[in-house]
Amino acid sequence: MKLQNAGFLVMVSLLPTLAVAKICPDGTYVSGDICKLAPDGTYVGGDKVKLCPDGKYVAGDTCKLTPDNKYVGGKQVKLCPDGTYVAGIRCKLQPDGTYTGEQ
């Protein structure tokens, strides 16, 4: 019995973590607990909004270029199972199938 429980715990830890982040008025999910409306009408997570060189807005103070030539806000970038990049140390699967970053 203990062996089966240990195996289950290992299996669970290999799966993406499901965590509900903040859902914004437009239906998108953002990491953190604040939806901040950017000047272009999109929402970012957090209380700061940064304009990146590509004209898009991200949360935080820093625009970090990802390998797929998109920007995310933050200092760390994580590749998620669906091939997208998020800012943070891990990917969090949201109910709509998208990923947000966790700091």
C-alpha cells in the first residue's frame, strides 16, 4: 500500500500543476491576484505595466525576449508543455487550457 501511494505521488508531481490565477473581465487568466488594464485594452497580472519593443504590454518592470521572439514580463522565462513561454519559475495550467507563470 505504501508503495502504491508513493508511486501516485511521483506521477502527480510529473503532471502540470493546475492552479487558478486571476480571471480578468475579458476572460483571460493572468498570474497573480491583480488584473491591470494596459493602454491597448489587454490585461496583465500585477500592478505594473511595461511597454515592450514589439508594442505589447507585459506585467512588471522588464521585457524579456523569449526564444520564439515574443516578450514576457519578468526576469525568468519558462517553457510550458504546450510550447508557449511564460514569465516565472514554473508553468501553471489554467481551466481554459492556457498557462500562466508562477514566480
